[in-house]
Amino acid sequence: MTSTMPNQTIAPPRTWSAVLFDLDGTIVDSAADITASLAHMFTELGLDVPSDEVLRSYVGPPLLDSLRLTAGFDDAEAWEALNIYRDHYGEHVLRSPVFPGVAGVLQRLHAAGIPIALATSKPESMARIVLDHAGLSEYFTVITGASDDEELSTKADVVAEALRRLQENGIDTSNAVMVGDRGYDTLGAAANGVPTIMVEWGYGSPAEAGDALAVVHSTDQLRGLLLGSTQ
């Protein structure tokens, strides 16, 4: 995030029964690769490429929705654009690095026996490839993302599905928390009764943090809120 967010803390500290993570902007720094594929998409469609600021606004929400609402495409145009984007991005998806320190947080949570779920608007098939490539899949009890047909795409629906899968694994989700970087994460989690910790290193703005339970500026702060300062 480009600006300092309001200071927010969690008090008293909690013991979380499960932790859900967003992917883009939270675990991996994928904005440059996503916006490059979006620029390619607009060029292939014979359209002017939007500004960098507009392109970055596409990072996070379900892309099909953004193509309809932000680009003004009808359903057929949005699907054509989405397929062009996916073909290009699929060749570059593994270039995005993991944010420094995030792997360590996942390792500590896993070692502490706290179940971890992925809840991303990125297609689940692609998200699995990203986590496999980064060597992070082993830390996740469930990996949940959008379906390729976009029938499952809103953050609220993805979070609900992640919680359902955790429950299928016998995991208590009554005190779960979401970790994300955009207001979409907060709203989607809140629709399922789950609070959100926002990470400042992602792609959101200060205005998106208003409903977050807390904002963290470093992975050390995140680790402290998820595990306690001694872990």
C-alpha cells in the first residue's frame, strides 16, 4: 500500500482456530505480472491500454466482474478478454515472488498446528501452481480459489467455500481470521463472520482498511498477531 494506514491493534490477543490467506498482494507480489497481462489483453483487443493506476485496480477483485464494471464489457466481450488474459498470464504466473517473510509466517503457523486455508479470487487451478512452485502448498490444509467457469468467484463465496472445506476436515472455524490486502478481502470475510487483518505491503489503499480488525506493516507484526509475540 502506498500510504500509511491508520494504526489498529488487536486487544486482547486471540488464539485463532484457523487462518485464511489471500494470495495476490498478500503472499505473492504479482501486480507487475498481472498488469502486464492486462495491458497485453487490451492491446490484443485493439483497445487503448488504461493507465497504470487503472490497471492496478483490477488486481484483487474477480477479474470477470472488473471487466464488466470497470472496462464496460458485456458478457461475451468480458469472456473473450478473460481468455486472452489467462493465456498470457498463464505463461508468466510463476515469475511473481513471495513477499519477504511471508513463508516464515506460514511455516510458524503450520508448526504451531494452526490450520491454514487459501481463499483467493485467482482461479484455484492457477493458485495451486503458484503455491506448488513457491514450495508453500504443504502448509495449507485447504486451497480454495475461483472456479475456472467463474461460477465461484466472489470473495464472500470463496471464503465460504474455504470455511466449508476446513469444516469437512474436522477443523473448528468459529474463531477464524482472514489475512488480506484489499477491501474485497475484508468484505468477503465479514460476509462469513470472519474478521480481517490487513497487510500494508499489498495493493490496497488506506481507505480500504476502515473495516479491518487490524493493519500490519511487517511480517513480524503479522506473526505476533497470529501467534503471539513469543512464537
